Amino acid sequence: MALSGILTEAGIAAGLQSCQAADSFDYKTFFVKVGLNSKSKDQLTKVFRILDQDRSAFIEENELKLFLQNFSSSARALTDAETKAFLAAGDSDGDGKIGADGKTAFIK
């Protein structure tokens, strides 16, 4: 798994369990369950780079749609409502995407 060394399998399983049903994803709960809220800035930067699949220095809507599947291939994609809520939490300048400046704001 791409996030090994940063997250534990047990933490990832707990996070995925907390949001199995559509429209049940709460990023704050998920981050606590997987342990992202307690990671260092360097570790969060690594996670950001993994999620920024096109290396644009932004996490965009299409990348967030696959967010949960980055944790486990059996996980579901985020719904439109979940994606919009997640984007809004980390979008510091209103451009519809999460830049490097917003990556820690929505995790902490």
C-alpha cells in the first residue's frame, strides 16, 4: 500500500468501516480513525502527494472522488456531496481545489 509507513492497516480499516454507506463520509472522523490528525507535517505532505495523482500541486475533485480507494481497492468512491464538503474544508482560496497551503488545515 502506498501509505504504509504513515498509516497502519488497522487504522485504515477503522476509517473505512466508519464510512461504508454512501454519504456517511465525515472527513474529521475518518482522519481521526486512520490517524492522519496526529501525523507530522512531512507525513501529511507525503499523503498529499499520493492523493495529487496528476502532480498538479492541487487535489482536485476527480482525485477526491477516488480518495477512499487510495486507502483500499475495495473501498467505495466518495459521493458528490461528500466530495464537495471535503473540497470546501481544504479549499483556502475558493478555486474549487485543495492546494498545498490547505492540506493541513482540513486535517488538523
